[in-house]
Amino acid sequence: MKGLLAGFALMFIAVGASAATVQERYDQSCTYCHSTGAAGAPKTGDQAAWKPRMEKGMDTLVKHVKEGFKAMPPGGMCSDCSDEEYRALIEHMTK
């Protein structure tokens, strides 16, 4: 039993250690377009540009990221992001 618990503990530590922070995900995936506004992407921190998008609702924005929208390819540049990570990235870029 102790071995099983230790195994689960190590598994959770390993998963947590491999999970990227929002900033790391942003730097790896979003910054290419959202730091410069390339291809019409709203710039990170440009609240005026993000406001009409945010009014559509987070579910719509996540759907756009997953399916692609205008010049953004499906998944953006993060093909292995979860919906929760997409939400966190969007929130990060809107501030």
C-alpha cells in the first residue's frame, strides 16, 4: 500500500513538473502573432482590441482557437493545449 501511494505521489509530482506555466505556453505558442499583431491578431495587453472579442464569451474564443479563426490556424500554435490552458492564455493576453 505504501508503495502504491508513493507511486501515485511521484506521478503527480512528475505531471506537475512537466506542466508549462501560462507564460511559458504563451512564449512557446502565442507570442509570434499576439506580441506584434501579425495577421490581425489582437496584441497582448491591448484591452481595446480584446474587448469586442471577450464580449463574444470565453466559450466562443476557445472554440475559435481550437477550430481556427481568420488567419489563426486550428489550435493556434499550441496543438497540445487543453481547453483550460487556452482559457488561461486568452485571459493572460487580455490583461
